[in-house]
Amino acid sequence: MIALIARRIAQSLPTLFLVVTGSFFLIRLAPGGPFDLERPLPPAAMENLRRVYGLDQPPIVQYGRYLASLLRGDLGPSFTFRDLTVTDLFARGLPVSATLGALAFGLALTLGVGLGSLAAFRRGGPADRLVGLAASLGLAVPNFVTAPLLQIVFGLGLAWLPVGGWGAPQNLVLPVITLALPHAAGIARLTRASLAEVLIQPHVRTQRAMGLSRARVARHALRGALLPVVATLGPLAAGLMTGSVVVETVFGLPGIGRYFVDGALNRDYTLVMGTVVLVAAMVVAFNLIADLAAAALDPRLRGFA
């Protein structure tokens, strides 16, 4: 297992390097710049700002400096939030987004696997059709529709939960449900399809013919059926924990989702690059965890992951 971890880390380093390099030069090819305002700055002020932030240097020099800073753990100053660094912004918002994402991930995984398994074991029955309908609705309704509906019903109508804000556990209930529902629907459909296929395999029928209990057969079948689900969990976890612009905006949560949009709209090079590095690092880390989980479920994969 240690060899697998070392191999996967070694494979991920070139990927991270290519992502950082490509993003650095692509964002500078986009029209406009971080100091292009509706009322243009005087040329002297513009030149001074470009000199202060090192933008007057050739792109390759800027790239070398950025890589050196990145290796020291310095993501640079934000061009939009002038008194803060990108690290400061992430230190404020990432705990909020990570908490929200982790809870949504846990809820989506529990609901998805549970309902998908129920549908597969009750294939063709009312439970299967009901889960299929619920999963279709969960995938079809976007979270910018789900969020206001939950606020109206549970916040304004029944007054059970707050409609927004941050600081108390009850503030997380509606955002977590909103964020988890579409992913739970996707996991349920994937689990149902994979488990239904496993349940008709000869080795499962053999287990049943040998008189193994239904619970034991289900445990063996689920172990094999979860492999496709586990393969999707790495990018899903990274996406959930790096912030959701819609959910954080609707519920007024101080996460990092809004920085993604602000950085892109304002050509905040360092904020965009910080976001890219954060998301790429999380995708690599969670994919590694997903690979380890898959290898734990099926030891034959340890030689191929």
C-alpha cells in the first residue's frame, strides 16, 4: 500500500506542474488586466502598479517568480482585495467551504448508496421506481431552485430553520441538503446500476445456492458494486469542499466560492491561480484516497492503480 501511495504521488506531481503552467499562461492571454477599470488610471499610476506587482516583467520571468513563491507556500497578494493575500482569503473562507462540503459529501454518500442499494435489491418493485423518480428529480432540479424552495418551506413557512447565516449548527442544515441532493441522486443511480449488474453474476447465484444468508450475499455483492462509485468520489469530494458559488451566495455563507467568480471577473491573476492550485491539489489528494479505497475493496487493483 505504501508503494501505491508513493507511485500515485509521483504520478501526480507532473500533472500539478502542467495544470499550474497552463493556467498561468492562459489567464495572461485573456483580454484585459487586473488594473483595467471603467475609468482608466493615469499612465504613471498604471505603470507604478504594474511595477509593484511585477507585471512589467516578461511572462517567463513572472512565471519563474510565481513558481518560486509557490514552492515556499506563498500564493501572492490579491489584486482585488488589496490589503489581503490569497492565503489570507483562503484561511478565512476554506474552513466554511470545507465544513459545508464534508457534511454534504457524507450525506450524499449515505443517501446515494443506501437508496441505490434498496432500489437494486427491490429491482422492478415500487421502491425501485420511487428511488428512480427521486433520483431523476434530484438531478433535474438545479440547486438555485432547490435552495429558495427549502428556505420558503422550512425557513419562512414552518420556521424550523434559519434561511441563511453562519455560526450555529442549524445554519448548515439547509445548505448541506441543497448541496448534497444532486450528488446523492447521481450516486444512487450509479449504485443501483452497478449492484443490479453484480446481483445477476454467477458467483452471486452460487452464493445463494450454497445457502448463504441474504445479508452475507448482499455484503459481498455491495463490495464489488461500489468500485464504480468509489472511482467518482475523488473529483466529487474536491468539488464539494472547494466551495459552491450558488449555495454560499443564496445562504449568505462566507466560503471561498465567491472568490472563484471575483478572481475571474476582475482578472485577479494570483487569486485565480491560487484557486486553480487549491482545486488541483484537492483533486489529486482525493483521487489518491479514492484509489486507496478501491484497492482496499479489491486487492487486485493495487498493482494497477
